Amino acid sequence: MKTESTTIWLRSPVFLVAVMFSLALCWINNAVLAEDVSEVFEEQEIDFAVEKSSEPILNMAQRFYAGIGFFYGFPSDLDDVTVIAYDVPMVSWHYSCPTPLETKNGFGLNLKGGYFISEHFAIEALFRYHFKYKIEGEYRRTQLFNDAISYISADADGSMEGWDFTINPKYFPFGNGIMKGRLRPYVVGGFGYMHGKTKGDIIAEVRTLYLGTTWFSQVTNYSASDSESDICGRIGTGCDWFLTDQFGVELEFDYTMGFGDVDEIKIFIISLNGLVAF
């Protein structure tokens, strides 16, 4: 009896209507849920699009800029300096000491200003003052004669300083293509004018043993200075990073060389500058 009554209940119209009503509710609920999810994704896409478009590309074209900073220079060694000549006593011989000079690294100051012609090109004027580079040198030699032997020594201690001014075209190969124009790698090169000055003290001593019995000693001590000016050139690479639309920092590497009267001056330079655009 129980089984028969259950079967009749399952076949009743009330049960069938209840099942159909439940299925309809499930379908409606799923449709509403799908529509809500779609609206959420559309709102997120709209918000993302608004946020993405809120950061415009930084276009530096047709803007002036200025900068100031410091650099660290690695100068090449200077050519030998000739110490004052001397005569060895009691020996018919005249000699001078070519003392090799070692130039130490040093710091300097950068001042620059320029104009962004387009997103790829700029023109820049750069003034740099080179603080003192320390100069050291020594020379040692033993000279034999028929009846004498000389021990020669020379020491040089001084400094080199100066300035240079150059006009430099800059090329930005990526334009505004990195970080919406805020990160701007470049290559740079130019020509200008350089002035350098060297000064220092030189001590030269000659001790001569004559006929194995008699010592003669001669000491030369003097100060010297020299200054030269001529054209110079530079070539390098670097990167500008604008933290805001107006302020940025710059890291640069370049090789600066003199020509003519200052052709001995060759310096590899690393610069760090602050920039402001107008």
C-alpha cells in the first residue's frame, strides 16, 4: 500500500507543477547571476580603462630644461715632464730627467641647459669645472761612465684643474616609448673649448761617485706651472628619468678629449645630475 501511494503522489499534477516551478526559479536565478557578473566585469573594464587613460604620455617636445650635478673623472696619465737639466761634476756629460706622471681621479661640477626640439632630439650646452686632479711622478736611473757612476732620482708632486664648455646634440632613440616617455635613454656628442692648468714641485738629485773615491751631490728643487687652452670633444650615453612632469634625474657616461694644445687631456666621466623642465 505504501509503495502504491507513493507512486500516485509522484504522478499527481501538484508534484509536476512544483518540479516545473523549481526548475523555472533555478533558470531565472542563473540568468540574473550571469547578468550581475557581466555587469561587474564591464564596470571593472571601464574603471581600468579610465585609470589607464588617466596617465598621459609625457611629451617633452618644445620644452626647455636645466640641470646641475656632480661628476667623477678618470683622467689618463700625462706625458713625461722633463726635469731641469744638469751637468755631472767632473764628467763631460749633460742630462735631463723625463719623469712619467700619474694622474689621480677627481670630482667636478656640472651646469647644463638645453631645449627638447622633438621627442627624439635635443640640443644642450654643458659647462664643467674640474676640481684638482692630483699628479705624482718619479724617475730613477743609474748612469755609468768610464771613471764615474751617477745615481739619478727625480720626484714630481702637483695637481691639474680646469674647465670645459661644449655644445651637444642629444638623440633619444625610443622617444616617448618607455614608461610613457618618463624614461629616456640617449646618446650624446659635441665639441667645445677646454682650459687646463697644471702646477707642482719637482725635486731632482744626482749623486756621482768619481774614480771610486769621491762623491759629488747636486740637488735641483723648483716649482713649475703651465696652462693651455684649445678645442675639445666628447661622446657618451646616458638616461633621463622624469619622476614628475617637471623634475627628473640623469645618469651619464662620456669620454672627453682635448685637441691641439690640450691633446694630453683625456678623461672618462660619470655624471649624476638633477633636471628641471619648463
